Amino acid sequence: MAFVAACGGGRDDTAAGSTQLSAAARLGDKIFHDVTLSSSGRMACASCHQADAAHATGDPALVVPPGGPALATPGFRNSPSLRYLNASPAFFFDRKGTPTGGFNRDGRFDTLQAQSERAFLSAHEMDNGNAAAFVDKLQRASYADEFRRVFGATIFDNADAAFANARMAVQRFQQEDPRFQPFDSKYDQFLAGRVTLTERELRGMALFNDPAKGNCAGCHPSTRGANGAPPMFTDFSYDNLGVPRNPDIAANADPGYYDLGLCGPFRSDLAGRADLCGAFKVPTLRNVALSAPYFHNGRFKTLREVVAFYVRRDTHPEEFYPRNPDGTVNKFDDLPPQYRANVNTAEVPYDRKPGQAPRLTDEEIDLVVAFMHTLTDGYPP
């Protein structure tokens, strides 16, 4: 699925059941898909978050979608799926001091409304620069009169208020449109007793849950909540996995540049927490088969590569990291040396060492991947 074609807006991706949404959510639907609200006139929220790709980019080769006035300004992070974000709490530290919740990969926004500000204003995205520039485009949109009817006849007199309401409308769209949280994957149907999983899927599920094998459920719980709610496949926490550096990100051409997640450079309030440097939010695994490329830097293009990295990172590091001039492996090369001790090397499956067997065999990796394919939305019962 080509990014430029998506930016061109050649496909009507608006909600089929939009008449069932609130007036604000219907406006949010239009804003979410409106390419005229960008400096290029070719980029909308939906350009990087396409409905038929679980609201992700839909292109494994597109590591970081470019934006700006000519759609040529490189970004910094891979675009995640927007599905099931409603369940995330605002950022907080739990009683054990574990960072939890928030929006964006570093949790620096507390609501979907706050999160969307970056996309509308950032130079590497829709590139409006400030609220006034965005609102100038918004009041010339085909639905400007509808915006006035919903938010007041004089709403465009105050750019900050209009911008805030536009972002609130997009939040309402994401909260109300059932496509953002359908809970209709094969696994959901399995939990409801409507379908059965294949033998390979069941074996993969067992390995996924086994704390001595994949241990995936340690951060991606697969069981219903205490109130019977469907599993979210994330505990909303943060982890430092030592993901390899991705040379396809333009900023990484500078050897002194590092994306350290919770402690910067985009989040500033935790800059003094050296122990959090390199930690990124644990994403939901729902629709993971559709949301390639993977991790904050889009380093891996296939789901199998991801699972292999999890279980072979410490037993076969040469498969993932470059070598130093002396021939040794430059493990955890996307972190400054002083933060490499932050990488999770204690929990299964990261507790292995060279010479030991990985927690999963090649066949078992394939089984876990088969199970994760059952988490894709839209499976017919």
C-alpha cells in the first residue's frame, strides 16, 4: 500500500456508519481524513493510519512516513496502529514505581486529543506550525459550516479554541467509531466459544503464555480482565529491549543522536531519570500482523523477525547487531553505552547467554507467529 497514494486521498476511508456517531465524532471523521489540512495538501491522519491496515501505515517498507510541505521531511518514529487506544490510562507510576499508560510511544500525552496536536503541527507531519495556520485551513474546509453549527457561530474567531475543538472531535471519532475497537478477531471469537483454533494456533498460544518459553503474556496478557473485559494484549507498561539501530531513519545518520523514549529527546519531564532511558511503551498485539514495520524505529519488517529477535537476541546477537572494529558484537547499538545496562536481560526469554539454547526453537517461533495472526480484527464467526 503506497504512502503517496494514501496521501493523495484517492480512496474514501470515512466511517461507513458515520450517521451513528455524535455530531462531534462525525466532524472528527472528516478532519481525520482531510488532506487539505496539511501544508502539502496531500497528508491527513489517515495517510499514516489507514483503516484497512488496522489504522497503521499498511506498508512494511515505510519505516517512518515523511511529511512536510513536499512530503519529503523525514520523521523519527514508526507510526503505530491507533486501534484499542481508548483503553490506555493517562501516564502514571504505579505503586512499584513502574511507568504505565499515556499516549505516544513515550507516553507524554495524557489523552487522544492531546496526542493529535503533534500530528497537525509538526514539521515532519502535517506541518501547520501553529493553531492559527491549522484553523485557517479548517475554516475553508467543505464542512466549515458544520463545524460552526456544532461548536458555535464564532468558533473561528479564537484559533486556540477552534484547534482544541477540532482535536476533541478527532478524539470522539476514535472513541465512537467501532472500527477502532471492534473486538472481533478470531481469538475473540474463540474466547466467545464461536470458533475453534487450529492445532498450530493452540500450540502457539500455549508457547505465548508459557512463562518458561515465550512469556509473551508477561507484558501482553491474553486472558479476560477481572470484569470479563476482552484482553488488551498490553499491560500499558514500558520496556527497554535494546532494539537495533535502524539506518533507514535519517536522524540516525548522526552518531550522536539517540531516541531514548521516556527520557527524551521528545519527552522532557523525565530527562533526569537515567534508569528510564531507552524504555518505550508496550503496544497492544491486537492486529500485530497488519502493523509492520515493528518497534518504535521500524527496525523489523516481519512478525517472524520480531519473535526471533526476542528469543535469539542474547544467544545469537551477531544476527541483529553490527560488529565493532575488533570483531566483537556491538550489542544494544541504539543506546549510548551508559544506558545499555537498562536493557531487560532478566526476564524470560531475554535471560539467555551465547552458547545457550534460545527459549523457542525455529518451529516454535513459527507457532507463536501463527497464534498472533488470530489477533487480527474482522474474522467472520
